Amino acid sequence: MRVLLARPRGFCAGVERAIDIVELAIATYGPPIHVRKEIVHNRFVVEDLRQRGAVFVNELSEVPEGAVVVFSAHGVSPALREEARSRGLRVIDATCPLVTKVHDEARKALERGLELVLVGHAGHDEVVGTMGEAPDRIRLVTIPADVDALPSTDPSSLMVLTQTTLSTDDTAAVMQRFGERFPGFSSPPSGDICFATRNRQLAVRMLARKAPVILVVGAQNSSNSIRLREVAAAAGSRAHLVNHVDEVDWSWLNGVSVTGVTAGASAPEPVVRELVNVIVRRYGGAVEEVTAIEESVHFNLPEGLGRRPR
């Protein structure tokens, strides 16, 4: 069995930053440190931080007044920031800088009086936070048909933003429909889908050219992991999303001589390595990395928290 391991895979700069923030907050202020929602969408990361002294909550009302609270990498609405201020909470913001960029773009568009549409998945934490910038003024679309359902408007007054973890192919189809229906609409010059999402999707497409089966390590509620499975399947591979090696149905690999492995941006490398090691023990063979692009991006931490050595 040849095991092809995608590169890049796993933790992105925003996830590394968010995990660093929680760990350093615990070291700086002492446990418990409250974290609103999962810091990133991965149960292994969450459980490890819980054992170190993080307390994960769904609502700010669960955080004692005056306590330290970390906002997750997915971002939050202005209403939640105001609630934290009103309760005297000490906020440490772990929002990914690329998600913050989308929030900034949304505020600027609204200040200019533009009509704002967000491309994303309803209920995802990032989308909930971005929509919270102006719940009554931002419309959400997911597929091209949703664009057809939008009311007619002057394209020059329309701004379209996207969730950072979408499929580049699916988003291109939605944007194409915007261009057909609203020629001349506005969107950010650099786009909103983050570099790590694009890079991991590029790498999984390369795997799909060589591997008939691809295993994507990631959580079922991780948007970028779900998109990796979809991209691999669209490229012709039989793709499966697993949180851990224990979830693999080994019949998937019957008669297969090449298997691809990748991981979503919130999946820890030890979980990926455990899967790869089990495959090699079961089937023999060698592991090869397939490199699409090298990543060297790091994000600065909030003031008062120094980066821990790696």
C-alpha cells in the first residue's frame, strides 16, 4: 500500500494562534479559563485544553462576572462583545485574523450603505458571528439557486462576502451566478476564502489524481474538513471524513493499492500520524508526501501574550 500524505494539511496559522492563546491564557491567569464555544472544531484539541484548565461554555451567561473569557477562532457578533463588556468579563480574542478581515469588510460596506450578501453555511459559528454585524441587513446564500431568489437591486450597490472555509469550486459557481444576475457587483479584491483553505483543497486535488480513496481527518462539524471531503469526491476519489482512525471502515481500502490522507485545518498532526501508522501496519508499504505548496504564515498573538516556543 502506498500512502500519499497531503502537504499542507492539518493546523493552519489561525488554529495554531487560537490554541496558543488558550494555553498562554491558562499560563498567564491560571485555570480556569473560560472559552466560548469550541476554540476550534476538533474534539481532541478541545479535550486536551479542557484537561489543562479550559472550561468550554455555549453562552456568556455561564461565565462568572469578571472572569477571563476567550472568544473562539470563528469570531463573534458585536452583541456578544457588548454583553461581555457589560458583565465585566476580561476578553481575549482568538478570532482568526482572516475572519476579522471579513467582519471589517462587512462593517465598511454597511457604513457605505451597500446591500450586503454573505456566501456561507447557515448555523456555522463563523457565519453567525459575521451575520451578527447587522442581522437585519445581511442576506445569506449558499448555492447558485439562492442568488436567483434574491430581490432585484442595483448591482453597483451590492457587496458580496464569503465565509473563509468554503469550497473554492462551489464558491466560484455562486460568484459566477452573481455576475450573471448582478453584473458589476462588488467583492473584496483579495477574496475571503483563506489561504489555508485554498492550499488544502489544492493539495487534496493533487492526491485525487493518484489515489482512488482519500481519508480526510477532521470533525463532522468542521467546515473546512467537510469541504476537503467534497473536493476530493468531486475530483474522482472515494472520500471519507473521519475524526480518528477508530472511525475507519477498512472495507473502504479493499483492493486499493494507493490511499491518500489529508487533514482539516483544526485536526492535530498526532491524530493524522496515528491513522497513517495503522494503515502501514495493516497493509505494509511506504508513506510519501505530496506537496502542493509550502506554508510559512504565522499570526501575531494579542498584546500581553507572548508566543510560546515550538
